[in-house]
Amino acid sequence: MTEPKTTEPKTTYGSDALRSAHLVARDLHAAGAIDKATMRRFDVSCLTPVEDLAPEAIRAIRETAQMSQAIFARALNVTTALVSKWERGEKKPGGPSLKLLALAERKGIDAIL
């Protein structure tokens, strides 16, 4: 008899200790021992933070997706001018835009569309 395989979501953690803490919290949440808000706090504190992207990396994400700056901007819900400034290094993406860019870099543009 084979043991059932447990699948763990593909998640990047800050360290092995944070991974263990997050997995325990996830099990406690599934059992109803901790609420959704507490689980969200564990998610935020245990997962690897999004790192800044160089202008060249932003351009590479867009070119890999075979998108113009205008279409890429619409996918990110920003202006074309802002995408241009990111790619020239005049401004840096932050917050939700940086998170979307990181997802597009890691999983492809379809992950954010």
C-alpha cells in the first residue's frame, strides 16, 4: 500500500525555521485553531519579501511577454510613462506593482492577467 502524497504549495520562505512555523500555522488554521487574520499575519511574516528589480529586469519581463510598454502598463494597471521610467531607472516600482512584476518574472505574464 502506498502512502498518500502530500503536496505543499510552491512557496519561498525566508528560512527553514520560518517554513516550519508557517506549515504549523497552516495546519492550525485548517483545524480551526487560528483565524484567517492570524494566518495572514503568518503568511506575511514567513514568506520571502519581494526584492527590487533592476530596470533591465523589468524590460526583460516585458519583452519575454512580447508586450509593448502600453499593453504591459495596462496589465500592471499603471501608465505607459511609468513603465518607461522604470525601464530607464528614473523610478522604481513598489508595493503592488513590484509584487505583480515579481509574479510575472517568476511565473510568466499569464499569472497576472
